[in-house]
Amino acid sequence: MLNRVFHIYAEITSSYRYVQLLWSLEIAETHRDRAFSDCSTDLQVPVLYGAAIEGVATCLCRLASKTLSDLGPRFSTAIDSFIATSLVVAAFDYSGGYFNPVLATSLKYGCHGNTLIEHVVVYWMGASLGAIASVYLYRHPTVQKLLIGEEKEKEE
């Protein structure tokens, strides 16, 4: 078990260093002088609250995307982007609002303020459990009726 944890830690560390290398190339303007600068965590609440925020928001984001995909309204991409951005803004001051474990790790792993375990709990477990919950919630008849409505349900 300890060997497996060490292996995961080594993989995350090597991924973080790879991202640092890419940022050090300063290809984009936003990367200037940022590759090796000190950073701090975005998590401003207790770890379990952060995991809950990331999980619930990821779930809501995925439910909105799936609903829009099934309904296919005009401007669905813009609506989906608006919903996702709104959720990020709502969570920004609490957990950072990443809703994506890889993104959170590439931007915040190794930053001052969180341990590896805290990072994994908030950004990996929280977001992953939220995404899994969205699949099961979306299949529930009550949720289907609420999101899709009875008309769409009868067509199928």
C-alpha cells in the first residue's frame, strides 16, 4: 500500500515538473516568470468543505452539460460555458473552482498551503465523486423529469 502511494506521489511530482518545464519556455504571455515562482493554494476552507464544493459543483456542471447535449437548444455551447463559468466564479474564493483534477494538479500541486493528501481529497476525490454522482443522478427518473421534462421523455 505504501509503495503504491509513493508511486502515485512520484508520478504527480514528475507531472508537475514537466508542466514547470513547459511553462519555463514562456511560449504564452501568461507564463512569463511564473514557472518557478512561489505559489499558494486556492483552498480557503477546510479540506472536507473544499471536497464537497468541488464535488457538488462538478456534479452540477456535468448535469448541465448532459442536459444541454440531450436537449440540443440553440446556443447550447454558450449556455454550457456560461453555467460552467458561473460555477467557477461561485467556488473561486473557496476551493478555486477547478472541477478538473488534472487542471488543479497542473496549476496548484506543490503550492504552499496544502499537503499531497489534502490536494488529492479536494481536487481528485471531490471532483471525481461529483462526476460519478452526476451519471447516476442523471439516470434517475425524477431528475430526468426535472431537467428534460415530460415531453422529451415521451418522445423516447
